[in-house]
Amino acid sequence: VPEHAELAWILGCLTNVPRLLRLPQWKMKRASQNSEGTVGLLTYPVLQAADILLYKSTRVPVGEDQVLHLELAQDIAQHFNKKYGEFFPVPKAILSEL
């Protein structure tokens, strides 16, 4: 679905790099790769946010390991809405036990 990539690009233009660098998944994967990491690895959470926001999801089932990525989606939605007017609902987590 091309709209996922298109929205990810738009949202990526609104997301600052220090916010992405603070995500623990980035730190762990970068350390395990013994490198500086890749752009794809860094921006994957923005693509996840686009997947959620594209469908204007209000509740998202997530595991505990994905809560911070959902919080990023919430932050991005709030930032977008503040800048351009209310458009995206701010999604809430439904924690799964699995």
C-alpha cells in the first residue's frame, strides 16, 4: 500500500532524530550489529506510526516491547494535529499478555 510509505515520509519530516535515537530498540539493535546502524532501522518506528495513523486507529493491541513505539505514534499524531489541525486520533494501547 503506497500510502503507508507516503505517510511515513510526511511523518518522518515532522519527527526529530534525537527522539528516534532514544528508543531502546534502536540502541539494542545497533549494539548487536556492532555498527552505527542504518537509516531503515532508525526510521522503522515512523513507518509503524504511519501504519497506525493511516487508518485512524484509536486502540492498538501491542506487547510491552512495543509500548514505546506506540508512544511515538501518539507523539507524532499530537504534533501533526497541533501543526495542521485535528486530523489523527491519538491511539491508545491495548496491552496483550502474549
